Amino acid sequence: MLGDSNPFLSTQYLPLFEQIDVEKYGYKTIRMQIDEQREAYALFEQNLTEDRDYTFAEIFDKMDIMEHPLSNTYGVISHLSSVCDSKSLRDIKDTFRNELVDLGKMTSQSIILYNALLKIKNTTPHEQRTVDLSIQAMERGGVNLSDEEKSKLTNLDKTVSELTNKLNENVLDSTKAYKLVMTDKDIMMKTPLWCRELWCPETPEEGPWTITLSGPSIMAALRYIPDSSTRKTLYMNYIRRAESNEEIIQSLLSLKTERANILGFDTFTKLSLSTKMASTEEEIIQLLNELQEVSLPKAIEENKEIKDYATSKQPGEELEPWDVAFWSERMQEEKFQLKEEDTKPYLPLNSVLKELFSIANRLFGIYIKEREAKVEVWHPSVRFFDVYDGHDETCEIIAGFYLDPYAREETKQSGAWMNSCVDKNRALNHFVPIAYLICNGTPPSKDKPSLMTFSEVETLFHEFGHGLQHMLTKVEVSGISGIDGIEWDAVELPSQFMENWCYDRQTLDNMAIHYITGEKLPDTMYDSLLEKKNFGAGMSMMRQISFAKLDLYLYSNWKQIKEEGKSIWDVQKKMFTECCPYKRYLDEDKFLCTFQHIFSGYSAGYYSYKWAEIMSADSFAAFEEEPQNQYDIGRRFRNTVLSNGGSKPAMETFVDFRGRKPSVKALLRHNKLG
């Protein structure tokens, strides 16, 4: 044993983040837990050789208990690597990556376990759903392959795991490697104060100002720095990030295609769709084309409007790619009489959280309160909240979540996400699910709290929606609890649904409170926000469609692409110019090198954002149709979409809530596209 002082072996419900020393405890703990799990599973499998029926608990409960120690330890390490990256964390993942793949294959490719699953009897509906999904997953994982093919698949998966991890590390490293230090006051004093505070928190009026390639920093620079040459320098460095990923991407596409072939699928897209709501690529393309037919003419019109505006302000100058965001922002400011710095003082993080929690209370009957007692966290800015099943803290605590709200470009991955800390699982006596909610918002400055951009508010609402589905699940069986077992093209439903509330008048009246004066957002600003919401809706829609089509094309046609001697950049240019012919793309643009989504969970599945957005918009429409019954509708949403987990197909859950299948009408109406 490794001693009671090892924080990874703590029996406390929450991880002891402040006591974790990866170098001291991590390697030894994982080494011990891998060995123990391997031995335990070998013994477990020996006892499955009897020719008899089994109960669910004899298989799944025992496996949950057996796998939990290692799963818990490695889950914490994986989480830490994404929020406070270090060499030690990278080393430990590299050290054990292949062994963890092997360990997973012991179960996923075990014909003995597979045959035992076929003999499970006397199950509840939730248990049977887990059994069915597990059998299907094992079949897709190659359980019925020959030993030679299984070995080949295992080695292939090890390589995919290693390359995917390296791709993500390259993006993080290249993002934090570049910094542009600005000292020219004539230029910098023409940018909003909040931008200068972002680039130089201590002396925003004096500088120097350090601009990085992290999301908040680079986006602010491209939108507000008036000097085109500075914007060009930043833009060109941004679009060339992680160029070394080109070779990795080619290998991943080949390996995933090979994996699909071994499992009997012509393409990786067909393998991917075997577990999704959409049944065929043709069905997806048809949907995307329908959206494109409506959106592309609008996008062309929107882009021309920006070009015409820029030309009117700088006659004779061509609108370059690094100029588009700047002139788009200037046009919006003039058109809607609203600047981002006008709304930021009304959106301090605490006011936004207060209203977000109020919505959850009003719609779903839960009360959220920051825990006063000490909770160990991985960074001082991280906070922990308890979720009560009722309208105050006298009710039962049913869930909890960590909130890590601010960007830390040196050690934290970009973007935003929700992940599980603790799943609801009766076998483990885990009845209070815990989530990680991770954002990369604007941190507080020297003399101001965190003042959020409106897009940061939308991102927070989005991730909270994912968190709600994890935390409010009523399913206590592993594999289908929370977001587990939900088709990938449906998981964005609750997150995109929550974004709609950002534009609700009652929400903004309660949320947008000036951090100094306490005044509510003026009516003129609210009206401008609504008008601004759909500015560029056509271009935004086409951007997402281009990403979805690029993803599908690569995974559906990789063999043909290679045979024709084409590169991934040929495909990128083809899809972008077909979907967004109004934009000029540079040969230096290495977008795919940082498009992490489609080389991990969203492989041949990026269309899911649009697929789920149709359902989310239609779900929100239910509240618009009967505003006087929002609580009743909210409870129905909680008791279906937010609580069912993967216990039934996502379409059935949607129909349970809405009473019918989804319609695209609400999405087009919300975007003023139809």
C-alpha cells in the first residue's frame, strides 16, 4: 500500500486537489491500480466461465467497483492536465497510455464477458438498456474478431490515443508560445479600456501590453486594434498555429479509416454514425444543404455589407482577412449604437451567475449555493457550488459542481467544456453527481471584477446546460447516467437550449446589473442586443456548415483523397470555398491543425452541433409558446431531457418532452433566416 497520506487513495467524496503531488503519488498509484485491476479482472473472468444465467449486479456492479479506483485516479490526472498542464502530468499520461489501452481491451474484447452479457436475465428497463448498449459497444470494439485482428486493433488504438494527445499538446504549446508586446501608445490608447486591462492588468493606461493567441486576447485584438499591420501580424501567427499537426492529422485519418475497415465499415463515417441519431451521411448532408439553401444567400448579403462599409471608411483599400473582424465590429457599433464596452460593466460574473441560478430554480426547481466550507481546488479562482432539490438550502443536496471561469493561457486548454468528476452510480454509492464546468472568460483586473463579454455569458450558459444533464439525472446505472449513453448528436441539446435564455428579457433585467451603479441594462441596449444577435446569422450558419461538411468529407473519402494525391489543405479549401464563397482564404491558413473537435470526440460528428441545435431551438419554442406555464414546462424538460440520461434513445426523450419529433422552423425563426 502507499499509505494513508496519498490523496489519490482518499475515501473523501471530492478529490483532494491541493494535496495532490503528481510526481510523489501519481506514478506509484496508477502503477498499483493498473496491476490490481488486471489481477482482479482475470479472477473475475475466471468466474464467468460457468454455463449459467447472470444477474446485472453480478456483472456490472462488480465491474464498476473493480474499475473505480483507477478510473477515479486517472480521471483526476486527465482533468488536471487540461486545466493546469505540466511536464509531470504529460509524462504520467505518456508513461501509462498504452497500458491503459491494453487494460481497456481486456474487457471490451473479452469473448467470455461478451457471452456472459448475453446471459444476463431479470433486468430492469435501465439495466437492460445498459446491457444492450454494452453488447453493441463490444461488437463495434471488435470482440468477435480473430486474435490477430484484435491485436492489430489494439495497437492501432494505442497509436490513435498517442497521436490525439500529441495533437492537443501541440495546439496548447503553439498557442502559448507566441506573444506580441505592444508599446505604441498612439495605437493602444485607441482600443477600449477593457482590452488594455486584458493585455496589461496592472497598468492598462501605460503598458506595455502583451497580446497572446489565447481566445479572449486574440479576438479582442482583431476586433479593436486600429492598426491593420498589427492585426495582420497577429492573424498570420494565429492561423499558422500547430503546423506540425499536419502529419499527425494524416496519420489519424488513415488509422481511423483502417479501424473502421477492420470492424467491417467502408469508412470511419459509417462507423461513427452506427451510434448516432442520424442513420446515414446522406441524411446529414440533406439537412445541411437545406440549411445552406436558406443561409448562403443571406451570408453573401451580410459579407457584402461589411465590405461596402469598410470601403466607405477606407476608399481604395481591399478588405483583408485580418480586417474583417475589425470593420464588422465598427459597423455593428454604428448600426446598433452599441459597443461591447457598453455592455461589459452590466455583466459582472457574480450577477450573471445569480440569474443563471435563478433560472434553474424557476424552471427546474433546484437551488444553487456556493459552498462556504473549505473545498480543495486546483486554482484559487475555482469555486464549488452545491445543488439542492428545491427552492432553498433546507432541501436535499442532489449534485454539485466546480466552476473554473477564467483563462490561464500558460497552463489551461482553450475553449470551454463540462466534464464529470463523480457520476451517479448506485453500485459505488455515488448518488450526488459532481461536474467540472470549465470556461476561459475574462479574469478580474486590478480594480474591477470579472466583466464578461456577451459571448462569454452565452458560453457559461452553454456549459451549465451540459452540467444540468449530468447533475439532474435520475438514472443510477452506470453507462446511461447523466450524459453517458446519449447519442453524440444529441448531447448539445441542453447546452444550446440554455443559450437561448441569455436573450430573454426577464433574464437580462435580472442579470445585467451595472457593477458600480446597480442600474439595469437600458431598454435601448436591450433592443440593440436583440438586433445584434442575428447580425451575421447567415455567415455564422455557413461557418458551422462548412466545418460539418469538412469533417464528414475527410472521414468519408480519405482513401480516395490519398489515391488522388490530394492534401488535407485541398479538402479544406474545397469545402470552405463551396460553403463560404464570399470569403478569401489564405494558403497559410492551417485551420485543420487546431480543429481539435474532429480528431477526438466529434470525429465524423461535428454536424451534431446543428443537429442538436434544431432540437434545442424547438425545445425553447415550447417555453415561448406558453410563457405563463414556464415552470410546468421546465419541470417536464427536467423530467425528460435533463433526467433520462441514455436510458432511452434521444428521439424518444425529445418526443416525451415535446409531444412530437423536432422541427427546423424554430431554429430558422430564431436566426431570422426563415
